Amino acid sequence: MKNKYLKHINTLLVVFPMTLIMAAVGISRNYGFQDGWMYQVLNTWSVMFPVAYVAAFIIIPVAKRLTEKVAAKAEQTVDRS
């Protein structure tokens, strides 16, 4: 598989279950397990998933740069000790 598709598939495999879990938890906490619970979860998830998928492509590069800065600073601190 081409490397350019790996980023998209990886993000999909993380965002898909996470948004489904969060939708289920949110609906169950707010409304309980009543009639139509699964419909409410899927309806909420259908909005959450595309928003989270697009947001992930914005947040992941920022988080990667921030992680690299923190790791570099921690490495400098360890070297001084």
C-alpha cells in the first residue's frame, strides 16, 4: 500500500471507534438507555465522525511538533544532569 494512504487509514481507524464510543457514552449519560437509544447514538455519531476526522488532520501535525519540542527540551535537561 502506498504511504500516502496510510495516514488517512490510520486516522480513520482511530477516529471511527473513538467517536462511536464518545457518542454512545454521551447519549447514555444524558438520556439513558431508552427506546431509540441506538438511533440517537448513530445520529450523533454521524455528525461527530466527519468533524473529528477533519479536525484530526489539523491537530495531529500540531501535536507532533509540540511533542518534538517537549522531547527535545527534556533531552537537553537530561544531558545537563
